[in-house]
Amino acid sequence: MATIQYGSTGKVLRVDLTKGKIWDEALDEATIRRFLGGTGLGVKYLIEEVDPRTNWNDPQNILFIGSGPLGGLRIPGCASISVVTKGAQTNGATSTQANGNMGAYLKWCGYDAIIVSGASPTWKYIYVSDNGVELKDASKLVGKDTWETEDLIKKELGFQERGMSVFSIGPAGENLVKFAGIFGDRGHSASHNGVGAVMGSKKLKAFAVARGTKKVPVIDAEKISEIGRQTTELAKAFGGGNVFNWGTSRVLPTAEAAGWLHVKNYTTNIFPKKDLFMGDRVRALFKSQNYPCYACASHHYELMEVTEGPYKGFAGKEPEYEQWASVSSQIGQEDPGTAVYLANLIDRLGMETNEAGWIVGWCMECYEKGFLTKKELDGLEMTWGNVAAVEQILKNIAYRKGYGNTLAEGVKFAAEKKGGEALNCAIFTGKGNSPRGHDHRGRWVEMLDTVVSDTGTLQTQMLVSNSEIWNMPKPMDPFNWEQVAQAEANSTGSMTISDCMVQCWFTSFNDTKLQLEAINAATGLNMTLDELKKAGRRIVNVMRLYNLKAGLTPDKEKPSPRYWSKPVDGPNKDKPIQPHWENMMNLYYKLMGWDRKTGRPLPETIKELGIEDIAEKFK
Amino acid sequence: MRIDPNVCIACEACVPYCPVGAIKMKDVAEIDQEMCVDCGVCRNSKVCPVDCIIFEVQPYPRDLRVTFSNPRTGHKATGIAGRGTEEMKTNDVTGRFKRGMVGLGLEFGRPGVSTTFRDLEKMSMALAKHGVEFEDKNPVTFLMVDKKTGKLKDEVLDQRVLSAIIECVLPIGKLKDVLATMKEVSKQIDTVFSVDCICKAEPDGSYPVKKILAEAGITPYINGKQNVGLGRPLAKEDK
């Protein structure tokens, strides 16, 4: 098999933590053509090496962390990483991405990806540089939060801030909290579906990748430069430059107005203090400093210091929209400075921000309604907006203390264990993951996406640049179940392609045409648009075949009672999704070419995508 | 100026700030050291999100770039900041430009263009042949090996600066020939330059060299650049 020469380093790094063994493995061209890279490449290793019946915390599970064919090239958004493993929340295949610089640095060190297998007897971290790879002792880092870990490793190895990218787990990951994530480069996170818990189960504290100096060879460097410029222009123009200039900092008030901001665990859709959280206001009020990733000119990501209120002087990162919402509207907390503190606390403890919000909000609602008592909550008065109690319960979860040990298993587990009325307050999906930080009763496409996604997070996105090539309904009525099913099914693969390129959505906007030009200019594979689209859909279907063997059934593809309940107020009060659910799912399955009873891709779907061998393996 | 390649994130934020277009994008931003005039605009703009633009004090002759290009730096030789000359602004007190004489200021380069001393030397040597007297309190004069020939020190010739000014004074009678020489030399020069003609106004307020300029095909833009009222004419008039 021919090793891939362009757009790739031609190899991946293998680390067996059980044996303490490190080796290189060649990457061939046929694999890239079939699985593209990033998420797709991770899925390839997962399905080949990890039996679907393996438990997420079994040493046989692998943890893939990798870049894509555009990684390390000067195209905005392409320094990100994708993590693939069997996730702790769904126990199925998962993929989750983080921005930052690790993807680029890794390729400059000469690797497309790192694949970790086995489990170490003692805590370790992996150090990759131009000069080689080492497994280093991490015993002194145990108990350190994700920011401290980043600082300590850079200090120990003698690297300056931008000279190394460190992604680590915090106490939550060490203690196998089911929604622990992997955090690095000052608060970027790959955090869905418990990938941090998988890392913890392997006793791997961190990945430390130096800024390598090897160039990634490409077939057409001039074209890559041009695509870089075009991508910047696209990002500047998309949505009137809102994301380019403001990141997600302006989303919260907009979301509230449209009825898709989650407020107090879906008990209302009104958040009167929304304007306090407007990005224009917050960035002007607090000290704010742009902190972009490699090759990116956008003002998406900022460092922030609180300048007023109870957390005056606290410095960390500016929360993303989902973080703002998780620690404000969702838990009835109305001070932006406090939100900055709590969002950073969650990052430092190393938990997924949305699940943390769902679980705290659930406790608060249950406490208010008397379903959970102060005693059950270890003496914490979980009233809406009680910051001291929130802080303590988050720590109890991260260290699995008292009731925190139950909550550490995630919303679904805790709610089902409690049962009764409390179960009806919880927001989750039947598979075990919970949604991103929105009220999806006002974003039907994303509710469907969250429920059917193979990854335990977002798998497709209705908002695509060049959406006509994905045959999106236009104009789109977001509350028309037929169009929702069509939008979700038709765009399947678009987000997956971005996750295989490992390109940040805030720069790519899933512009598949531009990505096609980019992958061809980088690799010389001369793929066609149809081939690329098919590759995106192929990876979705391969994950599904795997997950069906890992325990997924169609009846698990369902929102929890609260998740699909009728909004009690706000603009979407009279738009319940539940009555349309069955029809919507039937249509979605049909459009996807899946069997409604078994959930399995139909023979013609399997044939069209050229995955007969994989279907045979996971019969 | 230099960009630390281990820190730069290639966001391109600095690129439009460079007055001479010396910042080129490779895998990270790189500053073309020949083109860069060390003016510091990229760094002083504070636009770099990772603060990776570095200025290191340079040894002679490279340090000339800063002195001529960064308006916040003073010339060691003259003690005057910016391009390092007072021109006619203090003539009230200094009396540098006397009746019957014309001062010339040849401003080489501009932001966006820049110049090398090699180009300046072509002009200064041509002017010297007419016996002009170069202004002592001028940084270009300071770089001359010999004021009689207008020759600059060899080691400075390849240094590039944002702009630099040749200043000299000559009898009005020589102006016509000097203008012809300037026009000729201008063909050999790879930058732009403008010419200041500095004279004391006649008692009736008229401009003594207007006619000579008109005959040479030059339309002057006349302005009174003297800082009127800032000093008493202590200089002894026409002595």
C-alpha cells in the first residue's frame, strides 16, 4: 500500500500504555481516500481494533487524538484536533473536537495522529517533540486542574506559552466522571461523551506536543495559500461577520429572543437579565484580550479578566455561549462575572460544560420541588442561583464525594436512579448523552441531531455555507417536521467532513466546495465532490454499524420526557415537537436509508457507500 | 523588526500595518529584513495578539533604519527626533537662510515607498558638483565622508529607511543649473522625492525664485512654514 505523501506526515504515533511501548505506523493513501483523516481516521482505528462489546474503560479501548489533511496548513481553523474513542456516556463510538493549536503542532512534529491503547499502571503523560516521543511520569500532576497542568508541564519541559500545546484531564477525568473532557491551550476542549474519563481510565494525564518545525508537504502550496485567504474572507462575511468579530459572545440574548435559550432547566423560556450577557457589553466592561488559534484572524476566542462584582480580579478565558448559558440562565444565576468564574471552574475541573449545567439545573429544580432534599444533597441548599452551592456540588462531582458520586455518572443515570417525578425533570437522550447548551424545543433540527447522532454530540448542522449542494430545504421552516427530517438527513456528512479535515466550524462553515479544493490541493487525491460527500456519509454509517453492535437500538433514539416537553412560555409555547416525533423519525430513517426496526443501514445504503466489508464485520 | 517564528500564529493581523509591505506570509509571518525600515509601526500598533513582534537594538549601520524611520527616536547626531532636521522652521532665530540664497530640502522616500542611502548619494554627489553647501545639522550630512563631494560612507549605502532629507543651501543664481541636474538624476533613482525651495520672502512679500522654477517647468506650492512668533530675529540680518 502506498504511503500518503502530501497533506499528511505519512504516519501516526502508536502508544501502548500497558507495555509502555511507542512506535510509528505508516498511513496509506487508500485509507485517507476512504476515511479522509481526523474523525474518519479515528473511526477506522476504532472499528478495526476495538470490539464493539468492549466497555469504554477497558484497556482495550483506544483513544485517538488527531489532525486532518489540512492540519498545520495556513488555513484558518485547521489547527484543531478530533478525539475518537468509545465514549463513557453512550459506550459507543464517539468523536469530539477541540480548537487550539495541537493539530498543527502535532503535524509539525511529524505525526497525523496519536493512538493510545492499553492502560498505564501509574500516571503518565505523552511528550511529543521534533526530537522524539517520551512517556513521562505524571505522578506530580495528579489532582492538578487543567490550567495548572498546562503550566506545570510547560515549565517542567522549558516551553513558553506558544511553544507547546498541552491537553489534559482535570480531577474529573482522573476520577472517571462520565462527562469528563480533555482541555488545553487555555480552555479549549474536546469534551463530549466522556472522552476525559476514557483518558483517566488509561491513567494518562496529558498530551504535551511541542511546536514542531517539520513542514507538511502539499501538492499545490499556492492554492493552499489562496484557500487560506478565501476562508478568512468567508469567515469575515458569514452572518455579517458576527462570529468573526464576536465569536459566540452575542448569542445568549439572541437565543432568548428566539426561544432557544435554556432557562432554569426548561421550566421557562424567559431570562430577564439576558442583556447583561451581551458580548458587546461584557467585552467592553471586562478586560478582554484576543487569543486566536494558529492561522486564524477571528476574534472568536478571548482571555478575560473580571473587573466588577464578587469575582472582580478573576482571570481566565471568556466563556463560549454554551458556557455562559450553562452557568447563568440554566441555573438562575444573573451575574456575568460569576459566570466567567464558574465556567472556568468547570474547565479547570475538567468537565463538559453542558452536562454540568444540566445536572446542576436538575438538582436545583428537584430541590425546589422537594424531589431532592438538603440531606440527599449533602447539606447543600440548591436554590436557583446559589453560587456557593454550585461551586461545592461541582467539586463534589469532580471528586466523587457524597451525592456527587451519583451525579458524576451523568444526568441520565442520576435521574433514573432517583426515579419518579425527578426523572421527568431531567434533560438527556435515551443513548445517554445530553444536548448542547440550548433549548432544543426551539431548535428542532438539533434535537433530532442530538438524538440520532452517532457521536454523542452534534453530528450534522443545518447551517451550512453552500447549502445548495446538500440539498437543504429553502426556505426552511424550523418547526415543520418534514423539513426538519429532510434538513438533518440531507446534510448528513457535511459536519463530518469538517471533523475529518478537523477544521473549526467557525472558519469552515461547512463550505464543502472550498474544503474539496483544499483537500485536493493538499493531498493531490483529486477527489470529486460526490466522492467527498459520500466519504462524510460513509463515516456516519460506519459509526452506526459499530454502535448498533455496541448496544444502540432505535428505541434509545428518543429524548427524555422533559427534553421534548411543550415549552411553558416564550415564543415557541405552541410548538410542541412530541406529536410529530414518530413521523419525523420515520421520514428521517427513510431518507437515511436505514431500517426503521433495526436501525441498520439498508443493503443498498451499504452498497452505495462501499462499506460491505464493514457491514459484514458488524453483522 | 523581527517576528518570533515560535510564537507567531499567522493570523495576519500585522500585515496591513507595515508601511513598506515588508511582512510576508509563509507558514508564519516573516519580515523581509532588506525591506524592513525598523520603523516599529507593526509593534507599536499593538495589533499582534500574541505579542511576537520583536525589536532588538541593532549595531551600526543597521541602527540608522530606526533613527530615520521611527518618529519616536531621536538622531544621536542632531538630537532632533523624526527625520532629524529643523529645516526652515526656526529661521527666525537661526537665520540659516539669508537673502540671495536658496535652501533646498530633498525629501527622499515616503511611507509606502521608502528609500536607500544609495539613492540619496546619487543626488548628493551630483549636487556637490555645483558647490552647494550641505547643512551641518542634518543627519544625512552627518553620514557624508566628504561634504565637498557629497559622498556617503560606503557601509550605509544599502540601508533602507522610510525617508531621509538632503539639505543644502546655494546662491539663487545657481538654482537653474541645480534644478536641471536634479531632473537628470531623478531618472536613476528608485524612489520618490519632493523638493523644498526655501527663501526669505522679499520685502513686498513676493517669492524670489518663482520665475526660475516656472522656467524649469516646476509649479511650486508656496506656504509659509516659518513658525511665526516663536522667536525674535536675533540672527544678524544679511551680514
